[in-house]
Amino acid sequence: MSSPPELSLKYSWPNGQTVENNEVDSWELQASRRALRNLKTLLAGQPMLDLLQNQIEVADAYYKDIIARSNGQYKESRIDLKAKGISLAQFMEWWKVWMVELQTPEIKQKVFLDTMVPAHPEHYTLPPYNSGIVETIGEHIARVRIQPCANPPDFVKQYGDPTYQHLPATGTLDDGSVLFYILQEVRDSEEGCDFRLRLLFPAAAPQVFFDEHAEHLAVEFRSFISTAFAWHQKQSSSK
């Protein structure tokens, strides 16, 4: 019995130069990003919130049920990352500037479109409060307020490694319910800096929360670190 035919594709420019399939994949990714930026620009702010309102309300009820069933217990979603070519000081210099800009009313929408939209496809828009995000969490659309937390609960601190600098925060729903705790960690290494990217979700949440958000953090921080590197290079060249 003969085996079924296999499909293969080969691309080339008119001059005969070969185009690899992974390059075509990159064209598709670039086109997807252009399309998303266009749509998110057109729908920036309240139009996007209006569009997602029903999904946000469904998600709020879903999250509150999970929080209630978790009885104050939280579990870790984490992925680790090693960056070469950028130091802790360089990354944190950009991070602090970016955080201030993201909370400045006159420019926050532009900063969101320039940094948050490219960082992850599921960053939909900014919520109507000073600091937060509308994004996918656990296959639902979350509208969360994110605030720094200088003194997180002891069970959150226990996840930390004292050899790292900690960036703790909380993510809450509109009624103040804690959907997640953030405990990002970063430290210098011989070739750059190391990251431990971590969120703590309610323990009763299904596994998709923990798996997909580790993936989300990996995609997101790859972009943030690349942006910080380019920003620092630009700052250095202008001096």
C-alpha cells in the first residue's frame, strides 16, 4: 500500500534566492501584529471596553467563584528567563521610566500601543483606572487593577529568593478581590540578568491558568527586555 503524498512548499525570489519557511512565518507574524495594532488603535479605550463588556462581566463572575472556592490559597505560575547583553540596572532604568509613562494620562494610550500591544496579542486595552490591563487570563477576559505591593503577604514572600530583586504587585477585580499576586524577580548575571517571572493564582483555578500565563509571561517579557535593550542603546548613542 503506497503512503499518502506529503505536501511541501518552496519559495524563491525571481533572482533564484531561496526563501525559507520560517521567514514566511515571520512575515505572517509581522502582518498579524500590524493588523492587531490597527484594530486596537481604532478601538482604543472605551470602544474596546464596550466591545468586551459582556465577556468581562462573565469573567468577573467566573473569577469570583474560583477565588471563593480557593479559601485564600494561591498557587504559582512561573517561567524563568536568562537575558544576555542587558544588565539589571539597564533593564530597571527602562522599567521605571515606562511605568511612569504608562500612568501619565496625556501619553498612556500611546505608550500602551507602542509597548503593550506588541508585547502580547492578548493585551486588549487599558482599563479606566490608573494602573491595570484588560487581557486573557484562564481563557476569559480579565479587567484587573494592578498596583505595586511593597509588603505582600508572607506566603507570597516565601516564594522569593533573597539573591534577586523583587517586583511585587497585586491584581484585583473591581470589587477588590485578589485575582493574582505578582512576584517578579531579577538579578545580575555574568552575561546579563536572570528573571523569575511569577504570578500566584487562586488554588482552585484550573491548570490552564498556570500553563497559559507562564506562556504569556515568556512572550511578554521577551518583548519588554528587547524594548529595554533598544531604549538603552538609543539613550547611549544620544549622549
